Amino acid sequence: MNDRLPHEKGFHVSWDQLHRDARALAWRLDGKGPEDGAWRGIVAITRGGMAPAMIVARELDVRTVDTISVKSYNHQAQSDAQVIKSPQADLMGDQGEGILIVDDLVDSGKTLALVRKLYPKAHFATVYAKPQGREMVDSYITEVSQDTWIFFPWDMALQYVEPYRGT
């Protein structure tokens, strides 16, 4: 029997670690674009994909960056994914060909399934991947177990923590 709460099996990601992992993702994607190895643009899935997409864009010298906003959580409960902001249609061209779509994490795969349906020719990359959604992503850096909760640096605040043995 597991007495831990779901968030207690945590993987804490610092800003430094996220930066290293996003750079590793860029290195993995370097030269893999369809236009002589280059990507026409990058689309970040908001909000979690924005920081990794910025790092990947810098590393690969891609100047065209847009966003797609997908809402799939409402007050900590997962619901049906829906697009609430799309990238520019002229950027996406023919079903996303030559576009790199970046997110921080693929979990269940529902968000990426929706975006992949819209842009089936795009390349999907995440920094972290869980088994249930892994088939929705083309490239990723680190796999974590499905029951691991990833604590991203933008969700955390620095504060004092009591030591185990008191003060």
C-alpha cells in the first residue's frame, strides 16, 4: 500500500536544471528541421512551454516564435482540452510543416493530441515526458514515471524549511 499523496513523489526542477535540459533538447533538435536542417519557427504551448521554447529558440537561432494556448485544467482538475489562442495561420502554413512545437511536459498527452490534430506535420518536443503521453511527442529529454509530480521553478517559492531534528 502506498501512503504517499500524489504530490509527495516529486521531481523538483530548478531554473538551472530546466535551462540545462532545454539546451539538451535544442542540441537534440539541431539540424533536424525539414528545411536543410532548420526550423521555420517555434510555437510554445503556454504557459509551461514558454521558458523551454525561448531557450531552444536562442540555441537554434530561430527568431520566429509564437504561442498556442490550450486550457485543460480548471482549478486543479483536468477537463477537455480546448484551444483558446492559436498561432498565426501564415506561420503554421501547411499543417505545421517545418514548425517546432515545444512544451515543458507531456503528461496524459491530451494537450499534445489536440495540437497534433491541428498541426500533424509539426515536430513536437518536450523537456519531460511521462509514459502515458510519450507517444504524442517526437523528441524529449527526460522520462519520469506517471505518478511523479514535477515541480517547475515557476510554481515554487523560496522559503525556510525546518530541519528534521528541529531548530
